Amino acid sequence: MARAIQAALLLVALSFGNFARGQNSIRCSLIRAQQNSVLITWEASPGTNYTLEETSSLHEPWRSAGVYLATTNRLATSVPLGARARFFRILQERRGPSLQPANAPQTGYAFDPRFANYYQNSAEVPQRVLSINQHLKDKGLLGELAPSIPVAEPGAYIAMVHTPAHIQGIHSIPIDQAHGATERIGVIADLAVAHVLGAVRDVCDGKIRNAFCNIRPPGHHQINSGFSYGFCCHANVVIAARFALERYPSLIKRVMIVDWDYHHGNGTQFFVQNDPAFLFYDTCAGGFYPGGDESHHGLMTGNPGNDGFVREWENEMLPAAREFKPDLIFICAGFDSKKGDLMGGLGLTARGYSLLTRKVMDIAAAFSGGRIVSILEGGYADNNGFFPPTFNGLKEAVENHVRTLMTGELQPETPFF
């Protein structure tokens, strides 16, 4: 039986010989059968290990093999990177290198100093993104992240989701010069979308494995209101998902959106709830702003903390994700669910965000080729009575989130204040 499987696999492998051989290909160097399993060795660069997904029947459904193999120099055939071959597809190693050159950054970072150039209220302030950026710099992480270049013309993609009246309304909001603003919030909202789309492009092109977008204004409340709704101007994550579905139709067919913000992502739900291409799961505080239909998420009560979130995810979100099998995952990364947040607080700690990030990465490794784009939503000052307010909790939570995206490793607990 083993010889029959081996022979069949070898014929399949040899049939792939005409696929591209280059920067975007990896090579199959050894195929052999071992009782009920099949071991396959691939090579993209010397000394690099990968995880494979295989099917013993040579037909779908796929199952994760979880096999880690050393490379050899025996080259039998080539398979294009990122393509879903009929019988094999490649998964990134859980804690190892991705299919990138050695020492290349695996996590992208979207940020622009211009995000600080508007003002809308005393909670959603420029210090949110500025403090995060400075903290990542102070910790030496910026040099290990790949900066994402924004797309040149985001307007067409914004118009795929939002009405002309909404877009006009957002661009009509005046500059709040009394609070030091220098640009219209509508201009910066467009810029934020451009940066998110750049991160999505880089992830889907395989230049990076995942990305964190340190942007403002946020977006998960927006429903074509024509004004800043819950601090949100454009539905950033929905626009990014539509961009991926349109630009990469052979690669991205199913999109999952995970929202861990304290507040319900009503805007995201509004746009995707009846679309089979989407799975939206929102873990938030029930009965708080903005209210409305809360049927697409797990309602958190009291102070659930890390254990409560993990329990909810393991019981509800993770089974749904495994059934859906997303090709791309977005995180609406709202850090107002952290312990001691001025605008929320569900007891999540710095390690809690690392735990949740790791669970999303597990789903992405199993089904999405590791593809994750995380977008900043909420996350505000510390509720510690200091004035001017501090942002220590936000900075520490984001650091653990980003470090986990970069390494796949769970991060230690860090007190917020």
C-alpha cells in the first residue's frame, strides 16, 4: 500500500514540473510513504523548514499534517508558492521562518505621522497612535517590521463600500483648528484606508506574513452615516476585505473578521452579515455602545479577563473558524477591552492579547497561509486618575500583540500601570 501511495504521489509531483521556478516557487525534493502518512520535503532556500498540509486520498478536504521536515538538495519538481495545488499546499511553520529570504521581516507595519493631524474629541486623540509608535521604537521593534507603502488611490475601494453621500459628508467635516488640527479628518480617513490596503497587498503578495496597522480614525462602527460615528469615519476592515476579494480572487475567497474591541462592531456587521464570503465574530461587552443587533458575537459580562475570552473563543469562535476555513483573517484590534481602559475594560492583560493573537495565528496557519492583517480600533487612556492621561496599558498591550505576530511566541505578563 505504501508503495502504491508513493508511486501515485511521484506521478503527481512529476506532473507539476512545468510550474514556475523562481522567487515565487518552492521545490519538492523528496516524496516517500510511511505506513498511513506521507512525508514530503520541500526546498525554497537551504536550511529552511516548512510545514505542509497533505491529504492521503489526494483529494480535498485538506487536513493539517503538522509535519516539520529538513530540506535536502535533491530537486524533483517545482510548485508555485501561494497556489493551492490539487494535492498539496504549503503552511507556514508555527514558530519558524516563513517563505521569505533569511532575515527578512515577517510582519508589516502601517503608520503615518499624519494620523495625528486631526482632532475630534478628548478620547480618540493623536497620542493613541503616537504613543504606540514611539513605544515600538523604544523597544527596538520598528527596525524588525516591514513598513507598508500605502496604495496610491484608495477612493475607488472606499466607494465599493460607502455611498457618495457618506464620503461627501466625511470630507465636509471641518478642521478643528482650536485643538491644533492641521488637516481634515476626511483626508486622514482616506489615508488610513490607503495604508491598510497597502498592508493587505503586501500580505496577499507574500511579501510579509502578517501586518499590524497603527492607524486612526478607527472604523468598525461606521455604517454610511455621513459623519464620524463612534469615532469612526470609514469601515476600514470591510474596505480592506473587499479589496482583497476583488484584487486576489483566486487566492482570497473567504474572509474572517475577528473583533475583540470592548464595543460591538456594528458597522462591520452591517456590511458583511448577509455575505457568505465573510465570517464575522465579535467578542464584546453586551448592552453598551452602540447597542442594536448583537447577534454576531459572544457577549462578555462583568470582568471576564483572559480566561473568559479564551473560554468563549474555544467554545464558539474557533469551531466556527475551522468550519469556515478562511483564506484571510482580519483582526479588529480594539484595545479598550484591556484592564483599566478609560472607555471600556473587560480585564484583558498584556499576556491575554498575546494568547488571543496566537489563537488567530493558529487558524491562519491551518487555513490562510498565515495571512493576518490587524487593524487598530479602540484603545484609550489608562483609567488611573492621572492628568495628563497615560497610555501605558495601550502601549504594552499592542507590544505583546505585535511581538506575537512577529514570532508566534506567547509573551510574558506585563503590568499596565
